[in-house]
Amino acid sequence: MTDWKTKVSNPMQVGGIETAILDNGPGKGTRIAWVNTGTGLRYKVVIDRGLDIADAFYNAHSLAWISHLGVVVAPSPTGYRGIEWLNGFGGGLLTTCGLDHVGGPESDAHGERGLHSQFSGLPATIESIIQPDPLAGRLDMQITGIIKQSRPLGVQLVLRRTISGKLGEPTIRIRDEVVNHGNTPAPHMLLYHMNLGWPLVDEGADICWRGPWESREGADKAKIFQAGQPFRKGSPPLEDHVGGGEEAAFIDVEADDDGTCCCGIHNPNIGIALSIEFKKNQLPWLTNWQHWGPGECVVGLEPGTHPPIGQAKARQNGSLILLEPQERREYEVVVRIMDQPTDIADFLQRTAGR
């Protein structure tokens, strides 16, 4: 069709970014931005929670797991202690963990750190929103914001995040830059906690990644992540996972020849696949979290600078990143939706387990 320009009166008829403030429930007063790619992929960016991504859909299908709390819980800029992070964990397509610690609560000579640290409770300051204008030939759109994880006389880590896409492409691009604005070296750990749920995650769905792995629980305690077990397939709800039952694997994820790692979910019953791509030199680890509790099945695929082992262990094993004053690191994560058989076949071949 060549005459579509004569039939569209407003770019929002095709797609774009719409901001709003929630007026009800646990997220009341929280700023959000709905992003519509015009392809059936649409998702909610939570401005007041670090520009993380809450619910996401492709055509009729939900992609993200939403916890019992609800998709958006108001932020907690005063911070989280112990396991208080869980009180605000709504799930969603992306919950960012860090910027200084990923893992369980811990305390040592370097301070006290709650589960997965503070980032997901921090509001962003919006720098810009760029709308597409297909009538002018501009299909790109993006939202950019600054999130400060800092305190006087302490760590001064600042993340600048841009979430972008293009009309006509079912793709989400997340580009982050972390800078130490303090005057002393700052510990740095970062993990992209991506939470995938029904109907994308269902019995028989393919859980796709490639690389050597080890069970977080250890070989003597693991039930899912054991050699010979079908941990690459979606499971029915498990009685073992009632309440807090869960397992995870830490994966030294393999990269393609160009240094790109790929993982994701393929559900042949609904004919779609979701892929997550990232650079090995930026995010060398992948965590696969599986929780098959009745009524709350979720698969987490979580690229990170580290597995969620905590700052203390990372310091002990020498893997903790210390950003020097004004030092910066860049990260990019790309989420793609596929529904064409050839694209899905390529994805499955690229992520076939070894």
C-alpha cells in the first residue's frame, strides 16, 4: 500500500508514547509511559521506578509475569532493607537490580545491603521523549531519563537510560550508561531481572539459552537444575513450589562470533518467541530463575554483570567492579518478538543447548 499517508490524521493512530499518572491502587500517583510500536507490541514504562518495564503485550498475548502485588507499586526512594524489596516487586517485563549489589540481604564492614539493592525504588528525571512522525518519515521513538542512586558523603552512582523502538518493529532497546559521580571508587553490580509469564510461559514452552551452568542450590539440593532434568521446558505448577519454592541456575552464557548473547522463550502453542540479546563483554552472566508455584508460574531470564551472589562474595572472589570517579560503563539489552517460522527457527538454532 502506497497511499497510507493520505489516510492517517495523527501519528498516534499508528503508535507512539503516551504518558500518564496512575490514580488508583498500590501504584497511585506513579508516573508511567505507554509505548505502542504499531506492531502489536505495546508495553508500560514505569517512570517512577527507574524506567523499568511493567506489563507488556504482543497482540492478544501477555508476555510478562505480574506478581500478586499488581503490576505497579509506588516507589520507595527511602530505600529497602532486608527483604523489603519484595514488598514492591510487581514482576513485570523488567525490574533492574543494583546498581551496587545484586543478591540477598547482607551486612559487612562495607555496609548493609538489602535484597537487590535500591535501584527499582528510585524515580527517574525525564530528559526527553521523542515521538515518531511517520508523515515526516521519522519512525524512531524513545524516552530518556536519569536515575540517581546516591546519598551525601556516600556512593554517587547515576544511570542514564534510554528505551527506544521504531514503528513497525516489535523490538525494545534498552541502553544504559552508569557513571560514578562520586570522588571515591564505587562498587558496581547490575542485573536485568526479566520476568516472563503466561501465556508466553506455559507447559511445553522452550526455555532457550546456551552455555555451561551450575545450580544456585548446589547439585545435592537441586530438583530442577539437575543433569538429565527437563529444565529447558515449561513445567506444570509444582507442589514443591507452593509458597517460596524456586530454583535458579547461573549460566556462563555463550556468545555468537560477534560477541552477542541470546536467550528467550518460544511457545509453539501460540506461535511466538521472545528473544533477549546482550553483549558478553558488558553482561557476561545469565541467571535462569524458575518458579512454578500454583497460580504464579514465572521464568526469569536475567543478564547481569554478575549472577546474584551479592557484593560480599563478589568482593571475595575478585569479580566486584569498582568504578573510579567519573568512570562510566555502557550496557544494551534488546528484546525482540518473533512470529515468523523462519525467524523462530533461526532463534532456536542460535540458542540450542549444548
